[in-house]
Amino acid sequence: MGLLFGDWLTDQRGRQDGIGDLARNFALEDVTKKLSGRKSDEHKSWADAVIKSDIPGHIYAFNDAWQEFLQADRS
């Protein structure tokens, strides 16, 4: 389908759970800039950025979000 994680995550900002918190609090533009202009591993780029954010709850939320994203991308 070609869905990008950043776009999917932005759509999750209204959620009242860890994924919504991640979407509202994470610097999405920083990761998007890192991804633009070159082909890269989207999961690795996002995982690296989330780990660097130093907010442990975001790591768990990212893992859950990535699984939901993969399901949405397959639909």
C-alpha cells in the first residue's frame, strides 16, 4: 500500500493511550527530515529516534504502534 509510518502516527494523535502520547509528544519532523532524500530503513530510523528520546514509555508505545502500522499498511 505504501503507507508511511510518520503519516500513520500523525493520524493517531487523538488517541488516549501510549500511541497517542507518542504521536503528540514525539518530534515527528526530526525523523521525517532524516528519512527524506534517501532510501532508508524506516523502522530503524524511527526506532533510533525513539530510543534517543530517552522516554521509556515511548519505546513500548513505538513497538505497539509499529505492529498496528504494519496491519494498517497490509489492509
